Amino acid sequence: MTYRHKRSMNVVHHLRNESLKCNHWQYNRSKYLQDRFDISSQLYCQNGKGHSGCVNALDFSSDGLFLATGGDDKRVLIWNMSETVFNETNRIPIVLSATHLSNIFSIKFDNQNKRIISAGNDEQILVHDIEKQRHGFNGDHADELVDVFLESSPVNCISVQPNQNDVFIAATDDGHVHLYDLRSASSTAEHDQPSLVAAESLDGSFHSCAFHPQQTCLVGTANARQGIELYDIRLSKSPVLRYGVSTSSTTKSSTSGQNENGIEGMSVTFNQNGNLLYALRRRLPPVLFKLHQSQAFCQFDADNYVNLCTMKSGCFVGDQDQYVASGSDDFNVYIWRIPDHDDNHINVQNSSKSHLYSDHFVWNAHMSLQGHRSVVNQVRYSSRLHTIVSSGVEKIIKIWTPYRTRNNHSNSNLLVGRQEMYTHRDYLRAVLESGSVHHDSSIERYDEDKRMLAFFDSLLQRELGNSHTHSDDDDDDDDSDSDALSLIFTSSEDSSDGILQSDHENEEQVTLEEINSQIADLSDSATHSNHPSVSGMTNSRHSTIVSLAKNYRVQYLEMLKENFGTKFPQMDKRSLDSPTNSSVKRQRSSSNSSNKLQKRNT
């Protein structure tokens, strides 16, 4: 007995030592990778191919080993990140059986990584059982699909309650945040109406929602009209705090439903501790708020960072959430380090300045990840593998690591990405070459879609408002081109299968013959134009996204100077290359296409 007891104790002691060694190795490994990330100015990159359309939604499992993606091809894919990153054969991802009827806008793992919840433009929320999909019972969709919830408008975002695996919320396009409980009903018929309205907006769409990681009664939201808000789902449907709005005007704003600063919220996310909230806003720099403070703690910017064309979603990065990341319209991913200053080190704003304005600006990005060939909308981070994944208008996902693998790109051209932009005329030609006005992402083609890239390039050039760019290809005095582009936007399924939606179901449909005549008209106007840039447009050099971004930011800064006058914040020379926050009311574009742009991203 004594021998057995000693032997048992030796085994326990051995296992404990092995566990400590393993934990120590894991800690050293994580610290080493984080140190590599801290000192790097660029990351290694590889592509992940599996979607046949724009990739609109990303989410890592809680252990960071799996990635779920969804997009315009209406499918949910699961990537084994270890195999994707390290396996030389680069295995294709698993495709879930149940598909959506339209674009997927949001995707989320549950806390136990057993289910995936997906939602999007088809006004449906699908709950997938990963275990059933893995075993493939009978090969039937119903075996994988746990539940289907029906909404009355597109669903833009999903968030699962951290402490309760069966509870999640959904942000909808008609201005509601609905709370669902998988335990509350036993049949699909009972799911036509949600159990609770957690938040409500009378005049703005909810683009994003997020549960607080500890205080699960708190929910952060991003609204198209009301900006960034904090709700307590135990109380009324009104926000308990509106970020970026002075305390005195919070009540007034809540009752009127209007945001006095014109903030269009895009995305919200909490850090691990829940004391910080990171948000993206249209036409404004990314911003960081402390949980219970309406004033911005810090804002982030970079020389060519632009966020005005599509809906984007950012994230915290690092083992301790010491960084934030966001995609940009200039085809890059930007990563900023969060400053370590305490409250006492942050300058207190003057009463004459907007409550949105923060004296604490991070002007220099820690990294600018170059390699995408179009707009970047989604960025997610896995602390397990120290891996960043980004996606957007392209059909691929990009995987960024601080360490080299056999799948990393060795071609420097792939790391630079695309510089020159397609013109509107290129887009019309791509539509003509495709033989169809409507874009079908369900066709499994994984090669680069020039038509989709040209569509967003044309949209970007109009949104950035660069008149010199359009003069190279189109006569700005002739509104026929503008009308033609609006017609394309309202009639093509590029609009609904991506970022735009028509306000009228029975709008006039454009034909290939009309597109062909538009191209001929452009060529004819170039032949007879006295403008040198128009007459020589066949040989003119295409604009670059960098030049467009710089031009837009200079114009934006001039607008701020005109509105601020002598009160305009004094900044150093480098700071003048970047826009700052202001109380200026943001104006929507006058074009029909950009008015519809507010609906949704790619």
C-alpha cells in the first residue's frame, strides 16, 4: 500500500510538473509572438480561398482555432486555422449545408463553439449545429439547422451573451435590437416574433450590437442616426449613455431621436475587461471610449485612412487588447497602439469645443497592412495564433501573422496590393463582357472579379468627390454619365448583393444595349471634347487610391478650417494630413447611389 501510494503521488507530481511546463511554454510562446508583433512594421500574409463573392462576415471561435466566414455567396464556411496557416496543401474550408437566400452580413460562434449563428439580407437568422454537420446525419439540411428566426428587415449584426449560450441579440435594419432565447420555443412557427425588444430607434438602422463581456445586461450599439450608445436591457428601450454627446444634451437627443453631431455609427466592440469600447463611424476616425464616459478617450488616424464608402467592423488586437484595428477604403488594414496614459494625463477639453473632440489623438499607425486589392470591411484577431484575418470586396480572406509559414506570399507584388483604380467606363465594359446586368455570387468562381472591383472603384471615386479624377474619363458637365451610373446602381444586383439597396422594387431595368450605348457616348464625347484630359482619356493614366484619399482629406481639412475658424485645433505638420473630429453636421452625398449606400456593406 505504501509503495502504491508513493507511486500514485509520483504520477500526480509528474503530471503537475508537466502541466506547469506546458503552461510555461505556452506563456513563453505567446510572449514571444506578441514581442514579434510589437516590433514588426509589417506582417507575413497569405490568402484563403473558398468564397465566390464578397466576404462580409468573420468570427473566430473562443479558442481561436476556427474561423467562420460568410458573404455574398450566401454560404457559411468554417476554416481550421492551424491547417489553413501551416498545412502546405492549404486545405479548403468546410461548407455548411444550410445556406441563406441572400447576402450574409453577420456570423457568430456560440460560447462553446458548438453552434454558429448567421444572419443577413434575407431577414433570417439561422442557427447551425456544427457537430451535426461534422457527422453528416442523412446529409439533410434539417439535421444541421437547429433553428430559424424570422425578422421583418435585414439583420446587420449578431452578438451572443457571454454567460448564457442560448441567448443572443440581433441588430436590424428597421431600428431594433431583438433579444432571442433558444430555450423559449420548441418550433419554428413560434419564432416569428422575438421575445424582447432590447433597443429601439425610430429613425435609424442599427448596424452593430455587442454584449458587455462581464455585465451582460449592458449592450453597446452603433446606429445610423443616433451614433454610439449604451443600453441596459433590464430598463427601457432608450439608451443609458450616448457616446460623443455632452451630458446636458443626452436627454434632449434621446427624446428627439436626432444626433446633434451627425454621427453615423458603424461598429462597436468591447475589450476583454469591458472597460473600453471601440467604435467605427462614417467619415470620422476610429474612436475609443471608456465605458461610463461619453467623452472620447482617444481617437486614431493615419495619413490615408478613409472610411466613408462601405460598412466596416473593427476589433481589438493583442494578448492584452493593447491595439485596435480597422479596414480602410484605401485597400489597407490599419493597426494603432492604445496609449497607456491615465485619466490624469489626458487634456480636459474646453467648453467651446465639440464634446466629440478629444485632445488625445494617435496620428501614427503601428502598422499599415498592404496587400488587399479593394476596400477592406472586416478585421478579426485570434490571440491563440496571434493571427489577424481581414476581408471585404474581394472573394478571399487575408491571413496576417508575425511569423513566416510555407504558405506566406514570397511575391512582393502581392504584398503591395493594387494601386491604380478602375474607371466607371471600365465597370460598364466589365458588365458588358459578363453578358448579364445582374451579378450572381452563387456561381462558384474563385478567380478575381474585375467587375466587382471596378464597381467599388467607381463608387469610391464618386464618394471621395474628386472632380479631377472624373475629368480623365467623363465630362463632368454632362450629367448623363451620373444618371447612367445611378441607373446601374439601382437596377443591378451588385446593389442588393453588396452594399446598395433600391428604395423602389419596380425601378427601370437597364439593358446591355443601354450599357453599350453609354460606352459609345463616353467615347464619342471624348472624341469631340476640347478638354485635353477627356480627349486623351484612352491613353490617360488611371487614378490611384492613395491620390484620391489624400485629395479627399485635404478638402475635408479645409472644410473644418472654414467651420472652426480661429477655434480650429492647432496641430503639428503631420497632423494636418489627417482629419479631426468636429461638431460639423455630416452631409450625405447628393447622388442617388450614395443615398442608398447607407443600407449595407459588401
